[in-house]
Amino acid sequence: MNTAFMLPVAFLLHVTVQGQALQPFTLTGTVKGMPTGTIYLSYPVSEDQYQQDSAVLQNGRFTIKGALPGPVSGVIYRDKNLIMSPTADLMNVFLQPGQMTVTLEKGHFPEGHLQGSAPQEELDALEKERAPVNRQLRPLSIAFDEGNNAYIAAMRAKKDEAFLKPLKASLDSIKENMEPFYEAMDQVDSSFISQHPASYVSAYLLRYKVSGMPLRQGEAAYAKLSPDIRQSLYGKAIRTELDGLRKGSPGSVAYTFTKTDINGQELSLAALKGKYVLLDFWASWCGPCRKGNPHLKNLYHQYKDKGLEIIGISDDDRAAAAWKKAVAEDGIGIWKHVLRGLDMDKRRTGQPNPEDISDHYGIHSLPTKILIDPNGNIIGRYGGGGEDDDAMDKKLAALFGPGHNSKED
């Protein structure tokens, strides 16, 4: 059953999605211990469109036919409701046009075996290198998932802040414990990318890493990919990501916006020309963002009289009450605040949204800060795709000289 388009296989060679030619594939498989039921397969057919296919098992066997834009990463799973859970029974696969076969066992999908795909062999090798880290990370992932479900349930039950606070603190603690393993995984993936410039798997990995790299580093990694890989679905997505990152990196002119601020007043970036402006991209639900607010307040107190303005740009368009509450709780109403302008309906349907400030600055992770000079040029990026906060502190000190006595509020 093909939920996006229903076409005879004979016509699949002529299918295009957003100008991208699609090529047919057939995936046949067996699932030990599961004679009946439904198997699902999800994979991208363009940069912003995913396809979900399914097949009904007959005596533990299934066949799925579809079309791909080239070798792409996909997921085979058996429960749509658990797809995002760390305990989900699923197999990450790398599909390619042509004939492929997969052998699975109920309850052990991650140990499945896919044949007929050259990129899958590279993915299998990568997973072996990742395995020691994954074994240590998995218990923490499960604990975080369970804690997050408990927190969501408490929120829906409208529990008070005294009840919610320890749940949130526990989640933050688990996140901190997970960080070393994420860093170790990042090192494994980075080594793979460096050693396999002609791999579709490398392009897939880089696609999701590049938004967190400084622009120069991202461009260098992209340049090392082979020409064919740069023209693949993931190669083109990397190029798009880098172009977006460039708009919010030093050397570019800052996008000027006009928004209604947290107090209902008009706020225009252009009106602040002649001052240094620090754009703080954050959200009420972002723990690291709010953890950094005392330091940001300290910087503001040091440099506000020397010409520094701060504009908080919050990713809380669907939770304005939580946004205003966080501003009050953290005592950061001392500077200006607006919402980013996210429109999820447009995002889901792939429509452009010129009102989304984050898109104009290539923001894909929080917190990220952008420093703009009095002439409206970007001179610093800190956080996602930029330098760290220490570099920001040094930059501000170099621009303004010694500040007033610092104070943490």
C-alpha cells in the first residue's frame, strides 16, 4: 500500500518529485516470529517530503515496491505509535534503486540484514563502530524517554510548578549524562565522513551535522565529498543548509525585520542601526538557553550603557503564555523580545515563510546568538554553526573594553 502516490510499477521511471527523477525499487523481506501483521517503510523522496509505504505480511513474507531519488536512508518498523521511542522495534536501512531483500526477526529488528544495497554495507560497518557507544547510551535514552513521558503526562494533568520542577530537573540531569556519549558518537561519524568522501552514508551524516558547524568548516567538509555525492539528495540538502547558514554568519548583511514585541509594541531591527545588537535565539522549553540567561544578563549589565542591545527571538510561537512566563521568571524582560514567526502549517507543506526570522539567519539549534555591528553587518555567530560563548565574551570585551562591575541577577 503506497500512501503518497499509487502508480503502476511500469510508470515509476517517469515519476518526478520537485524536479527530482525517481527510480524504482523492490524490497522483499521475511520476518521471523511474525506470520501476520503490517510492516512499514519510511524514506525521503525529496529534501522535504517523506514517503511511508506498508505491506501486509503473508506467512511472514512481504514485498514493497516504490521509487527513490537515489540511495537514501530509510526505516523499517512494525509499530507506527512507537517509531520515536528508543525501544522501538525498527531497523535503519540505506535503500537504493533496484532489487533488495531483508531478513528480520520480531523484537530484534535492529539486528536485521539488508542485501542488494552497497550503501547498506557501509552503514553496517559504521554501526559496528558505533555499537560500544550505543550500548552505553541506550539505558540513558530509555530513562529520558520514560521521564519525558511522565513530564508530558504531568503537564496535561495541569500539575503545579512544585510537582513539575523535579521532573524537569531529572530530565536535564539525564541530558547532561548523555552528552559525553553524543560527543563520542560524533567523533565516530566524523571519522567515517573523512575516510569515505564518495559515500552516500557520509553525505547523510554530514547533512545533519553541518548546521552545527562553523561555515568555513562545513564548506570544507562539503568540498571533500565526491562530485556525484554532492549531486545526490543529501549533497544538495547540504548545499542548501550551507547557503542558509551563510546568511547568518560573519561577513553577511543582517536580515532586517519588524515584529510586534512582547509588550505589543512595534520593534524594528533597522531602528537600532548605530548600535551593536545581539540576537538571542532561544525558547522557554530550551534548558541550555535558560541556563545561560544569568550570564547573558551579566553581559547586558556590563555593556548596555556602551551601546549593546539584545533582542530575544523565541521559538514559542505556539506557546506565547510559556514564553512570557519564562521571560518573567528569568528576569530577562530588561531587553527586547519577539517571537520568531514560525508557521507550522507552512513548514509541514514546504511553503516559504518570509516571516520566520530563524530561516533568514540559518538557525537550526538553540541557543544560537548572532552579533550585528552598528552598520548592520554580522560580525559574530555563537552556538549552532558558530563559536562558543567564551569567544562571544572575548569579542564583546574587545569591542567595548572593560565593563561595569558584573552582577548576576
